[in-house]
Amino acid sequence: MKKTKVHFASIDEYIASFPVDVQKILEEIRATIKAIVPESEEYISYNMPAFKVNGEYFAHFAAWKTHIGMYPIPAGNKAFQKEIMKYQGAKSSLNFPIGEPMPLKLIGKVVKFRIAENLKNAKLKEK
């Protein structure tokens, strides 16, 4: 018998699908993003929480069995390469182990960097 994949309609629905300890972590990450970019819009994209500003996605995150993934990492991540090295996962992702304190300051830096990237790209598109 094939399992039906769950499709989430909102970030609230996504977060509610996890155990309480993981829900707390996901809410902390969500609050960190919203504190930095309060005007951001929340979406479900690729069946995971995603955030847009000015029509451009700048962050996605997802809970997995052993970690929380954040996507994508900044292209010019040399600014804090040493900090993110510990968390680098597959191409263009950061993996934060569940069971360890979430590096919310680092997540904030990644969000700020991604917003700056999006603004730079938008200016290039205008030209």
C-alpha cells in the first residue's frame, strides 16, 4: 500500500505536523526570520516553509529526522564561511542538528545576507 504524501497549506499546518519539541525549534526559526524581515510573506514552497519579500524567495527551512535544513545558503557566503562550515550540508543547504541549540544569530545573518543578495539581483534586473 502506497502512502499518500501530505501537502501543507500553511506554515502553521506544517509546524503542527511535528512533535512539540521540533515545533518549538521551527517557531523560533520562523520568529527569527519575521523579526528581521517583518514585511516578508509566508508560503509553502516545495512543501516546506518559505519566505518572500518583493516577490523573491529568500529562505526555506524544513525539519528532518535529525536536523533542521535551511535553504539556500548565500552565494557569497565567504563573509561567514567559518561560522557556517560546521553546518554545511548538501549543495546550498545548512543542517542544524536537532538536540543542539539552534544558532539563531547565524540564521539571522544568513537571512540578512540573502535579503541583500535579492536586492542586488533586483537592481541588476532593472538595468
